[in-house]
Amino acid sequence: MTIAAIIVAAGRGTRAGGDLPKQWQDLNGLPVIARTIAALRPHVDQIAVVLHADDTARWTALGISVDHVVTGAATRDGSVRAGLDAFASAPPELVLIHDAARPLVSAQIITDVISALNSHQAAAPALPITDALWTGADGMVSGTQDRDGLYRAQTPQGFNYSAIVAAHAALSGPTTDDVAVARAAGIDVAIVAGETANIKITTADDFSRATKLLGADMDVRCGNGYDVHRFGDGDHVWLCGVQIPHGRSLQGHSDADVGMHAVTDAIYGALGMGDIGQHFPPSDPQWKGAASKIFLTHAVDLARAHGFVVSNVDCTLVCEYPKIGPHQAAMKSALATIMDIDADRISVKATTSERLGFTGREEGIAAIATTTLVKT
Ligand code: MG
């Protein structure tokens, strides 16, 4: 069974803004029409693209190869007929007719339409209307409309090739789409499930929706932090916001919370905005003995000010003693409170270094941390 696709790209729609018709505008690095062709290509044997005469140079510049490139007509019907004619010398069994401005069409919709053509001469995707419908006049609601049995039509609309060619040949006036052409010729059209993501890009708003649907507006940053503090005299250590009784204390300008410092530096790192030493210089006496909470709060606030939330933090403490296990839950909870995120987005774990190196000799504690920031 041979399946052809006609991608109708002859429209001049510039409601989306810009100088270019919408199908030629960029959608996350690729012209809309290029995305549409790429979506259809794996499912069909041949492709015809119907272009406006003014767009020949744009098409050539794309460098995309298809089986037929034809010039459209003044009406959509005429453009589709030009596309159908392209296959006349070697007619396919089925043809899918698709709007170039629907680049987000899914494989599911395309294969559903093709399967429905096993048992029907025509099939097309649609979504039942779920919003209430009104009539309106002069800016006022003038009545309501029953939405039962109403659908929003999408493409690709699929047909038995010779049936839709005959239907177009018999057409006497303008129509809205190829389903209308088929029905005018007495062809029954099966409805398959459409998808809300299969939007027709018409306005500038649609471009931002399409960008979101592509996940192209995701901005995810990863950062790492590393810190070491040496042991000195004392009777407790601060680790990840928890005070733990211990025979010695970590030395430092602040409270020497090595874990929290690593987490803080990971956040600065993800932002590409320096480190603790830069934001809170040790030479500045006001930070002497400071609670490290001040540093972490500053880093999180800085992230927020730049539109990021902390998605997760993973901190590893490297020491022989104190044992971290009994304090892990309290550490997660303390960090979660300071960062104002759920504790299940935070990991605090520990390892010894097998008695090797400065941590193994209990001269100090090291900490490494990784964080992910996500732009909201
Ligand atoms: Mg430090």
C-alpha cells in the first residue's frame, strides 16, 4: 500500500507577526514547515509540498528534498488539487492532506488516521468541544449553543486517493477543508482522536504555546561545589545546618558548615555567579562566626531573582567521624527549610575515605555537592 502526503504551505498568513508567513517562521531553531515535513516523513512513501509562488527561493534555501514541489493556487481547494495532481502519473492508494502550520502532529495521530483508512474511504482527527459555546453580538452574549456532537477539526485528513481526486473534480464551490470536499461527494469520514498539542500555528501566541509544547523553553542548569574545613579545638560541628556534638570543631571564618558551603557554592556555580568567598569575603569581619544559613539563603534568593528554582541538591560529606547516618533526616529537613523546597528534593549522604588522606586521618571534613536549577 502506498501512502502519499500533501503538505499545504501556500497560505500567506502573517497573523503570527513578522514579515514571513507563519509556515516559514522559526520554531525553536527550525522553520515550521521543516518540522511538519519531518513529522510526516517516517509514515508516508511520498511527499508533495504545495508552495506559494513567492516562496520558491525560501524552499530552495531550506535544502529539504521531497518527491514533488508544486505551486499552489489562490484558494486552499486549488492548492490541494495541485498537490493531488502531482501524484497523478503514479497514483498512491492513500493520501494524507496536512496543514504546514501544524508542526506538532504526533506519530499517534498519523498512524491512527492511516489505520482508519483500512476500513473507511476517509478519516480525520478531531477533538470534541469541551468549552461552553455562546453566540455573541456587539460584545455581548446573545445566546448559548449546544456543544453536543461538535468537534474541532484537525489535520492530517486522510483519504483513498482516487476517491478524493474524484471529489475535488466534482467540487462546485469553495469549502473549508478536504473533509467537506469528501462529504460533498457523499464520502463518509471517520473521526479519529485528535490531540490538543496538534495546534495550527496562526498567532504569535500559538508560537509561544508551540515552543512550550516542544519543551524548548526549558532552561536547566547544573552546578557543583566542593569545600574543606580543618578540625580544631571545640565540642561540636555544624554540618548541613545541624549541630552535632563532637570532640573537636571545624575551623573557619563562619560556623564552618562544610556541607552547607558546598551546597551554596553548587548553586552559585549553576548560576555562573562566583562562589561564597566572592559574595562573603573572609576578609570582611562582619561574616566572622556567621551562620552559614546566611550564605545559602543568599544563593537561593539570587537564583530566584534570576527566575530559577532549586530542583534538587545532592551533598556528600567525606569523614570518618562524626557518623552522619543518625543526622541525615535532620540535615535534609534543615536544608529544605532554608531553601524553601521539599525535603525529598534533597539528598545528604556520607562516605569515609577508608582512612586515607586528610579526611581519613581525621584532620578535617570535605564535602561535595551537586545541584540542578530550573527556570520557571
Ligand atoms: Mg567553607
